[in-house]
Amino acid sequence: MKSTMQDTPLSIGQLVRFGTSIHPAAEVTTWSEHGPSTVTFEHLGKRAAQLAHGLRSIGIDDDQRVATFMWNNAPHMEAYMAVPAMGAVLHTLNIRLFPEQLTYIVNHAEDQVIIADASLLPLLTPLLPTMPTVRHLVVVDVDPADVDAPDGIEVLAYEALLEGRPEEFDWPELDERSAAAMCYTSGTTGDPKGVVYSHRSIWLHSMQACMSDAMGLAQSDKVLAIVPMFHAMSWGLPYAALMVGASLIMPDRFLQPAPLADMMSTLRPTAAAAVPTIWQALLVHLDEHPADLSSLRDVLVGGSACPPSLMRAFHEKYGIHITQAWGMTETSPVGTSGRPDVGLSAEEEFDLRCTQGRFIAAVRARLVDDSGKELPWDGKQVGELEVRGPWITGSYYRNDAHDKFDDGWLRTGDVGTISPGGYLTLTDRSKDIIKSGGEWISSVELENHVMEHPAVREAAVIGVPDQKWDERPLVAVVVRDGEKVAAEELRSFLDGRVAHWQLPERWTFIDEVPKTSVGKYDKKRLRSSHADGALNVIELS
């Protein structure tokens, strides 16, 4: 028996049409050196239509890839709307990748157009001769005559491309399973891998993101989207905002603690999203430069585990709840959200907030051991997390990485436990967990405990070779400004917090933990520095 329901496609064009007509007064505010500038969804809809017409005029008439090399700002939002809605494919380029990785992904995706912000051109233009598929470079806020581009690439001004174009566009009816956007993984191991999102997957992910057990966005919200639009589609915030009419605050390139504090006190966001390192730096800044954060209801943190000490500090000092979420580029990205059940004590609620959260609707999960055996959800047995669902990739673009998939399940590379109630606790990445004398040591757990010490600003733990135990933890510590602490004191601080045999003998003090292109701790670089003898390692008896 078939249903009687109409079969209308879940397309970005439909979402753009809805957001700009039903929520025309919702706003996108972009921060700049001159202060904030604001446009309405209605205005963005007209400019998105003009951009679509402009891209048609330079030959984008099918599913060609249109790349962006941009900060979080209103023009980038226009591209988010126009490119997939017109039937092309939006490809957000990570501005923090190494040059050879950028060249690789542009060529691998066969991008034909790149839209770029003026401040980022010095990173992009030297690479253009290595990108033979690129035919057009569209530049924002700069004269094309001032841009050095090789022969064969036409340089166009963004505003000139839009000027005089119709402010309406007949967004086509598209197959909801066709490609809408693509992102590449950060390439920490091997070449970056392409993930292609469908119109359907983005629509369903946006619906779930707005639900109360995920991000809980509503029309009354003003969301400070610190997480980059080039990183896993800004965690789905742009499209979720269109769906419910939530206003967006875009920080552009002003991602340092001081301007972020100014944005929060001036523009009064109700929610914000960023990786933990952003909030760690902001917390240090606020200790010396207080700001009014009273409008913030909720902060979403993902990308890596959030230290409980950071969560506790924001709650106690500013009344802000930090909600952890877990996801990957491959999962669109939200897979879990740490919004606990109601009716819990404060202690029980905090304990659940310290997990990666509970799996959200449509995301199926399982844990498997090294032999592939599925493990129970008992909160104790540790295995690799595998997931599947309608917004989780089933393959990589033009890549036969079969080892990343297990009978239709995505192998995440994350290791942890799942409680009977479906709460995920990650203990490590599979490549970062430390095997010492046949027993496992969680680098994340050690990091969290070390960062509870008041003199510690950051801590990263890696496994290093040991003649007796195969591997032992090495703790790299960044000390807060004006503080002093010795390795012996930190080791004593850990005693009683972790098992005695897990206490690290090796310590090093560094100026900053190296970060990946998406703000995670770059443990690969730490391991390389240790192997090269570049770290001053203190060994305790």
C-alpha cells in the first residue's frame, strides 16, 4: 500500500524560498573593523537571486562546483543560499589547510569558480597557477585590477557580478538526493577526503538541529556562528537558521577573544558555537577584561572534548551552559547533543554534560571491538564508534577508502563507551589512545584532569615509545600567564584522580599546543616534535 502524500523534494531552493519569505525580518549581522552591519533575510534572498543569475552568466548551469574561500559573513551566506539552490554544488574551502592540500582539493573537486574575500587573497592567488579547472575568481571588496591571476582565469568583482541582475530567481525543482554541497576532511592522515551532502541530507539535518534535544534553535534566537562556514558547513547553523528564522551573527575574520567579547556584549547573542580552544582563550581574556555575557543562554561546543573545568568555569562565573556535541565532516556534522534529561540533580546533570551527549533521531550507533564484535551499551565496555543515518556519508568522493566503512556503517575512528540511555563518552581517537603494558590510557582523560589545575591553560597528551611498557604518556603543558608550576606538582595533582599506574613520568612545557586547521590539538605535530628531539622532556622517577 502506498501513501497519499505529495512527493515534493526537500531542496535548498525550497528552504531559501521559505526562509526569506516567511522570516523576512530575521537578520544576518557581520562584524567588521568599522562595527557591525546588518541585512535581513529578505534582502539576502534578493542578493542570492542576483548571485545565481551572475553565476549563470559565466557558465554555471548544471552541477558544477562553485568554491568559497571566505570568512563567516553575509556574502558567504548568499553563496550558501544561491549555489545549491540553483542546482550547482557549493564547495567550502578550508582557508587553514596547507597550500598543497588546498591545491589537491580544488583539483580533486574540479572547482570552476572560486568566490574569495579580499583579506584571504594573499593565501589563494599564489596557488591559482596550480588549479587548472578554475576559470573564474570572484573577489569581494577588492578591485579585480589589483588581483594577480594567471592567464585563463577571469577575475570579477562580486558586486559587479550581482549589479543589475533580477532580484528573483526561479529556483529549479531538483532531485533531493542530488549533490548540494561538499566539504573535505582536514587531512590529518593522507590526502583530504571529500564528503558530498545532498539536498535531502541538509534538510533533514537542519530539522534535527533545530529540535530541543539538539541545538534547540528558535525564531527568537540570535546565534553567534563562530564555527567557520568552511568547517563542516558551520555545523549546519546557516541552514537551520533559515528553517526557523533565527538571526545570525557572523564574526568575519575577528575570531580573537577581544572582538568576540565585544560582539557578545554589543550584539547580545542568545546562543553561540565554537570549538573548545576558542572558549578557553575567551575565558582567559574575560578574567582580565570583563564583559557582559548575560544574553547567552547556551554555548555549543564540538570538534574535540570540552574540559569539564572549562564547562564549570563558564557556568559558575557567567551562568552559561556549555552543551557538548559530537560529529564529523562525514556526519553533516551533528550526531549527538549533550542536553540531559529533566528532573536530574545538578551533579547528575553536570556529569551528563561532560559526556559527548546522546544520539539524536535518525543517527544509529554501535560500538565494535578489534575483532568486529558488537559491544553492549553498558557505559563500561570500550570500542570504536560506528554510525549510520540519512545525513551520514556512505562513501567519499572519488575515493575508495573501503577501510572507513563496515557493512554500511561509517567507522569514525573515535573510541569510547555508550551508556544504557544512549550517552556517548569518548575516551580517545583510535590513533591517540595509549597502550601501556597491555592496558589502555585515555589521553583525553589525562588532559582534562591536568587542565583542572589552576596554573594550566592547555594540556595535550601523546603516547611515546617506552622500552619496558611499549608506550607511556607524555604531557605537554601550557602554563597560564603569570603562573608557575613544576612537573612534580602536576604529577602529584593527578595522584588520586587517575590510577597510579597511569601517572605520567614524562612532561614538557611549551608555549602553545599546535592546532589543526579546524582548531583541534594537532597531536601528529607533537609526536613529530618529540621524535625530532625538539621537545625538552622532563622525566620524573
